[in-house]
Amino acid sequence: MTEVQKQARIPKLHELIGRIRGKEKVTIYGESKWKGTYWYRLEVNIENKNIGQIKVFKDRLETEKIWKAIEDAEYVDKRYLFFCSSFMGSWQLNNWKELKNE
């Protein structure tokens, strides 16, 4: 694989600022190799882009702490800088940083 091909595979991260309004746990069914696992659909209010949802896959996160915070709903009343990649028309969370509330 050439250096150009390697760079093409690295997703561009977008910085989105906002809050999480809620979450939905989505279980994977069917004949997929991920059958029985789950991911989260976050309902968000994003200040700097017109986005209403961000998908969260455990294996795409940079740290396990984010997954645990989402499962335990530790995001309530907090404001974040989300680092997301855009994939096939949807936004996927890679990392986040908690911001001071305004």
C-alpha cells in the first residue's frame, strides 16, 4: 500500500460543539459478524452545524471512558467538543472533550 493510499484511509475529524439530549441503544441483528452487539445513537444539539444525531461504536472510540460515560448517562447537563468522522451520510464519534458550560 502506498503512502497516499494509507492517508486516504484516515478519516477526517470534524469538530462539533454541543450537548447530548438523549441516547438510543441499537442492537445489531441478522447475519452480520457483529450480531448481538450494540451501538448508541445520540440525540444532540450541535451549535456549529445542523446535525441532530451522532452514532457511537465502541471499537471506533479512542478511549473506553467515553463508552462508559454514555452507558452510565454521565453526559447530562454537559457541553462537549465532539470529534467526529462523516461516513456515508452519518456522523460517528471518535472522541470528545468536555467544555465549560456557558
